[in-house]
Amino acid sequence: MSSLCRSQAGRPMQCSRPRAKYLAILRRRLREGRLLELLGQGLRLCRYPLARKYARVPPGPFMATLVVAETCPCACAMCPLPGRPHGIPLDLKGWSRVLDGLVTLGTPSVALTGGEPLTNPFLPELVAAAHERGLYTRLASTGIGLSPTLAEKLVEAGLDELGISLDSPSAEVVDLFRKRSGAHAAALEALSILGKTKRRKHLLLGLACVLRNENVEELPALFSLAKKLEVDFFALNPLHLLPEDQAPATAPFRLGLTPPAARQARAHALDGRDHGFPVDNSPAFFDTVSDFAEQGFLAIPCLAPWNSLTIDLDGTAYPCWPLFLRRRLALGQAFPSPTALWRSRNTNVLRQALRHCRACCWDCQTELTLLSPRWSRLPLPSRAALR
């Protein structure tokens, strides 16, 4: 992807370096001899902006986020999940039927999250079910509760990628932010366990950091820690603060970053990349975060409702992770048929209603949008479109 994106501030943003996880999916497909499927995925990626422009049903989601657990040993301030109402959680058989539907739609990857997904009693079996269907399988975790036995089971089941949350080199800062004594120690222990395991099996291991004003200056120390731990990637995601419940569905999130802090984070991240630290986010993403902090909304048209799907514990589907967090605009039940839901008229009507949503800059959603070509040719949104 050699196209240029242009930020709100007028900076050229190179979109030419895909994230480690995208390259990992590419390598896996090549190892499996699935070249034609790779070519098809590339063509599908180009079709998303066309589907948006002409109000057509897009090809299946490029990524799906499965919320497989609600309980969590932490109580992070930015997390709205504890106490979230939902129906009867899907069992392994139910999730397997959802995975079948995603495969039919051509989805290449799934992310398992929560809550803390390690609390799911059938997590290794769920990972194995995804792996058997050829899905690139990612797991996001605090690391709390990861034993050597569970780590071995997950690796044997075919887990492709695991990101452990660690927001600071300081135990006091991490434990306070996560509201859990020992959260920092648990993350380091999990990384140690996984480091020993991944040397025997293929596993992409990384650190995931919630970026906020208080830890921006700690980024160089975190990068050094990531390199010392020999992780494969270091992913940054800016802290998003939820709007009030009464706010319009597309009202923008506030970032836990002031514009100066966002610019400083960008400088640290790009310097880290230049010095060989495994920073996974693209330079274009950091430009986008800086613009969001300054302008208060996303400076590029978002493709999340066209290329992603988030499925709750009970099978309720949402267009994207941010709307799931806000409990707004559910698409309906993905179980038992994500295919029928994705292609339904109601879902496409909702996509059109979200055409002007510029409410967030989550790394998972925004990075995928940045891979779509020539966004710089499309008009930037006005503030009026957000109200």
C-alpha cells in the first residue's frame, strides 16, 4: 500500500507499513499455500470504500471481535463492562456456529476479548475451533490467571497472537490504573511464561499499552522493557473516555490525551520505530491520534461498520467495538447466522446511518481503515456532521 493519506493538519501520512499482525496473517496464508485466498482478501479490502460510497452490502467483515468473558480481576477506570446486562452467554457449540458463519463470510481473523478471556472455562477449545477453521486467532489479556499449563494448552490449540496489557514500567502505576494489586507482576509473569512457550511453538507475543497523559513520558522506558522481554510487537491505543449516556450515538469520545501529550507520544513512538523497537502502530495512526486530540474527531472516513463485527457474550452483534462499549446501535443476533445478519437490509441501513461517524480512533479500527487506498481524495467531515 503506497498511497498517501492526508491528516487534518495537512501532514502527509504514509500508509505503507502494515502492522505485525497483518503480516503474520500473510505469512500464515503463504505457509498454508492459500495464495488465491490472499489475492481475494486484497481485492475485498479495496471493495470496502466502494461499498460505502455506493451504499452496497460490503464483503464479509475483515475482522471480528468476540467478547467471550465479562468477568475480570481488574476494574480499569475506562472499562464499562462490569455489570453490563446481557442474555444467556453462548456455549462452545454456539460460538462454533458463529465461527462457521464468519468463515462463510470470508473473515480472516478473530480477536477474543472480554472482560478477561482467561476466565472463560472453554477458552483453549474455542481457540482450537477457530484454528481448525483457518482463522487467525488473537487474544487480549491482562495476563492474570495465566498458568504454564493454560499457556501450553492455548499454544497447542493454535493461538496465533497474544497481547498482554502493560501500561507502565512502574508496578505502582499499573496496579493503581488497573485497580488490582499485583496486576503489574502478573503481566510480567505471563510474559515470562509465554516467552518460554513461544520458543517451542509459533506465537506472536506482544505488549498492549493504553496511552494517556500520565504515561506518555514513560514510553521510552516501556519500549526498552518490550525489547528486553523479546516481545514481537508493542501496540499503543489511546485512552478513550465514554460520552454521557444521553449523547448522540455518533458523539465523539474524548481522549485521555491533551494535544501536547499526543504530539509527544507520536514523537516517542516514531523515534522508537527508528531505533528498532517493535512498535506495531503505523506512523499514519499516530498522525491520526494527534489530529483527533487537536480537532476532537477522526480526520478520515471510518470503515469500521463495513469491515468489522463485534459479537457479545450472548451473540448480540454490533458494527464495531466502540459502539459495543456504548451499548448503542446493536445490529441484532449474530447467533446462529452471522451471514444472514451481515447481509440483512437493516444492517446496511444502519451502516448508512453511520457514514458520518468520526467518534473515535481506536487502533484496531483506524489502522484497518488506513490501509484502504486514497482516503485523501474524500472530503473531511465538518463538526456539524458530528452533532
